[in-house]
Amino acid sequence: MPFNNLHSITNYKATSTEMIEEYRRQSALASSVDRADIDLMNFLDQILLDAE
């Protein structure tokens, strides 16, 4: 399923499996957005360097 498909939850009964799949889809979407943010990646790299 493409990440950009919107899902309406109004009057919709989702099964546990469907909810898990939706959580995974949303997590993958958020992760891909974060990885594409160069400033965020640089910030996280600096935090790791500071922690050493």
C-alpha cells in the first residue's frame, strides 16, 4: 500500500491486524520523512558525537 493513501477511521471497525499494519505504515512514513531531513540527521550525528 502506498504511504500517501489516507485512511478514514470514521464509522470503521478495524481488526487488530489492520491496526498493526496501519501503525507500521505510519511508522515507515515518519521514518522516511526523518531520514530525508538532512538537518535532523546532522543534529542526531552531533548528539552521538557529543555522547562519546
